[in-house]
Amino acid sequence: MSNFVAARVATRFERSFDTDIRSKFFRGMEFREPEGDPGWFGPDSAVWYVHSHLPTVVLGLVAAAYIEGLDPSISWMGYDHSRLVERVDGVPTGNVDPEGAAVRLGHSIAFFIGTAYGSTRTAENLARTVRAMHHTVKGVRPDGLRYDADDPDWLRWNYATVVWGLATAHERYHRSPLRGPALDRYYGEFVRVGEALGGTELPATKAEVAECLESYLPKLALTPIKAFGTGPNLRDSTVPPWQPGSAFMDWAARDMLPRWAQKLALYQPPNRATLHARRTSLWLAVNGLHRATGPLREFREAQARVAAGTVPLAAPVAVTRPAGPDPVRTRSEIEAAL
């Protein structure tokens, strides 16, 4: 990629990100101040390194959302409560709402960038808001089983899928990925995010996360919601390849799944030549974009915040568990605050 083309790509991406994501979902977050505040992780953390590569973070979130939805309760939670689902007069149609999908992705990116690089106060506010939203997600599946987003089992599954997705995308598609003990350090640090959202007894290494995910297999299944929106059913999709919900991103997510999950999702890898070509194309695309744009402005601002060192005796936050029960807030109040 020539310097001229790279500069054009970087300018267009930064402009698009500022318009579609930063201006809408980063409001109220603080990355530049207070000076010396290391936040939840700090500049020497594995989290700062992994999350500085935005294209693999987005890819990881897409993969995490895919495996997360293999839990029928999660699938129905999304159908009943998520902006992902198109609604007519408040009634879900079963189709994906592209605008809602963009909103959900925007909030997810803001959360994982904000908790990584934001000030301590910013990270705490984000966690508090997500917990409040979880408190409102309760209901009954069509088969009569109740679901509750505050259920400890659900929180553990949700956490494991997210850290797995982010770490797996990083390991496969980052230009210089962490591996072995260095990657396990990322898993261990990321536990702070899960605990801040109310999770307990969370897996803290790559092996523990893999074991945790597979232990849920007896509870998993393909709901109609998941089956109708994946694999061959997306052949006629008009969603651009680089966006969540496209046939290509669906392939990328399923290709990263553990083998047992691929079997559940009826995923059969293409022949070796095609598989290699697809993975290579995706690797080149995400790293070409990152090389052209560089780390996000928020990452650079966080670096500047601690460039002179951290305030005396300050260290990255180690304990992020909620200190007490959250105040009761309606979904409308939470969305208004956002």
C-alpha cells in the first residue's frame, strides 16, 4: 500500500469512526485526564496492547456474539430485548435491524475501549451502566424456561465468550500476537471486566476459558433465530462483507469457533486452499487497515495521560467488583443516560 493510499484510508476511517462511533458512543468518557491515572489496567498491561488493534477487537466481538448466541437463553434475550432485532409496532419480526446492529456494535466498541484506556472513573461508569441494563433483562423463553441476565451462570458464560472472542481474534489475526504466558496474562487481566459486571468464579487462562466454554455444551442449541441468520441462509445477504451480519463476517466468526462449537453450528471448513486464501485475505485486510490508521486517538490520549508516570502510589485497579447493590433504574432511564 503506497503512502498516498494509506493516508487516504486512514483519513476516511478516522472520519467515519468519528462520525459513526466516537461522536455517538464515546460521550462522557475521559481519556486525557486525570493526569497520572492508570485506569483499570495501565500502560504496561496486556489489555492495552491487545485492544490497541481495533480491527481485531471488532472481529473478536463479532465472534464472541456468535458463540454467545449458541445459548438459547441468550438468543431469546436478544430477541426480546436487543436492538439487533427489527420490530414493527414493538413486535419482533425475526429480521435483523441494521441500525440496531450498528448501535449495539458501537456500544460494545465504546465499552471495551473505555474500560481499557479510560480513566478509572470512566471505566467504573461504563460497568455501572451495563450492570443496570442487565438488571432489566428478564423474561420467559417460548419453552417456558425463565431467563435472567443477572444469573451467575449466564454472567460466566457471557464473560467467557467475550474474552475468548477478543483473545482468539488477536491470536489469529494480529500482526504480532501475544502467545503462551503473555496471552494468559491478557486473560488474567481481563477478569477485572467480568467481575465489574457481576461475574464470579471466572476462568482466568486460555485453558480455563476453553474448558469453561465446553462445559456449557449440554445447555447449548441452535434456536431458529440463530439458524436462520447463519451459514447458507446468508447467501443472498446484501450486507457489505466488512459489516457484522454479512456472509463473510459470519464465516469469519464460525471459522474461529472451537471445533465442538463448529459442529454444533454445522460449520464445515472449505478446502485447504480456499481456507488459506480467506484467512490470508482477512489477515491482510485487518493489518493493512491498522497499519494505515494506527492506534485509536483514545489509546494515544491514555498514553499521554500517564506519560509522566502515574500519580504517587497509584497502580492499575485490581478490584472491580461492585461494592454494593445498584440503584434500580428503568431501561428508559438507562438509555437516556447513554
